[in-house]
Amino acid sequence: MTKYRVIVGLSNPKNVARLMRIGCMMANEFDGQVVAVTVVETDCDAPERTPECHDRMSRAYQILDTAEELAKGCSADFRGTLSVGREVPEVLDEVAKAENASLIIVGYSEREHPNGTDSRFERLVDEIASHAPCSLLIANFRGEEKYDRVLVPVRANLSLDIRRDLLVAMQDQFGSDIDFVHFARSDQEAMRMHDQLEQWLAERKMKERATLQVDVQDNPAQAIVDASAGYDLVVLGTAPLHEVRRKFFGAVPEYVAANAPCSTFLVRMQDIQPHS
């Protein structure tokens, strides 16, 4: 049986601890391994070439050292990987394929794509989303690091299965309270979705783990932002790739990630199909 592996892409020292704790949580939940990946974006081949390259290499090694210490503290099986002078999406794609990874975790960033207007992607994170060979979690951290209350908005059943794995891990290891919510545009849709979600929760043994609320709202994106007040985290499924273009998460998840007062996780399953 293939060992469960989660790839954690690390570049910002400020996010290393929070990203690693989520990666370790998932690895521990499934008796797997967390693989930390950092990329030195430079044209030099070795740290001795220039002072700037040396500084970047030193920072990369420090990131991996910090990641390893955090993994030890979480009692998680750990391995670190460092790549020099290659593109981040290419490295993450290659490592995830080589490891037969189940999940990639990276931090959310509005950083523009380094190739600018020559790229079909607006941001580097969009290219990562486009190429990911497995499920993907984009973490946008706000406020203090706690996960006591977690809001899970759903559009149809989008990405519910991978989110279920994440939510069960959060309950088992962090004691999180989970609330599912669907904002429908009509009473008819609300009734239909309530029945579908009740069935989904029952089939996946989640009825005792979470609450469910279905309301009618004209603007679901703003309704999610409003509802997120008082929560520590919002976990959203993202739109299938064929439904979006240059920004690869979809209008509602993008709006919530930009405007919610708490942290947001954008979760995409590999090869999402319409209304799956």
C-alpha cells in the first residue's frame, strides 16, 4: 500500500510554522509522511557564486531546518527537499508526482507571476493550481493560530470529500467544531441542497461531527464573509479548472479569501468534475 504523503511548499519564513503544522496534522492523521519543499529562485548554481545567492541558500536551509524541528515537535515523519534555480510550480509538480503525493499545501499569495504578461497566469499560485497532480490546499492565514470554530461553505458537493479528510483531522487533533453552510438563491434550491447535504453527511459518517445550515441569500460570497465573523477558519472548495481562466480558484473563493476576517483554506480536488 502506498504511503500517504503531503507536500508542503515553503518560501515565506513567516508561514513555515503554520503550514507545517497543517501538513503534519494530515500526515499524522493518515500515518503518512510530510515532505517540505523549498525553492531558491536564482540563476546561480551554488551558494559561493554571489552574496545574494548565498543569502538565499542560507535562508532556504534555515526554512528546512525550522520545518524539521516543527515536524519533530508534532511527531511526524519528515523529509526536506531543496531545489535551486528552477520554477516553483515545476518543482512542486515533479516532487508530488515522484512521491505519489495525496495533497500539496502552499500559502496563498497575490504575488504576480514572474513572467508578467508573457504568462497566461496572473499569479504564481495560479500556475501551481493549474499543474498540481494531486489535491491542493491553499492556506491564507489571518489572526492567531487556532481552529476552534471552522465554517465550511458548500456549493453543491464541490471538494467535499477532500475537505472531509481535512475536517476529520482537525477535529481529531485540534478538537475543532465544524459548521457546514449552504447559501441558496431560492427556497426550492435550499430544500434540495439540505436533503443532499444531509445524505452526504450521513454516508460519510459526518452527521455527529458537524452541524448543517441552509439559508437563502442573493449574494453567497458576501453571505459567507458575513457568516465567517466569529470563526477561526473558513474552508472552501474551489471551482473546477474548466470553469475559470486566469485566476484559478473561482470568483466566490477568491472574494472570501480577500475579505473574510479569519483564515481561509481553498481546497481543490484533483480533476474536479462539474457538480461532483
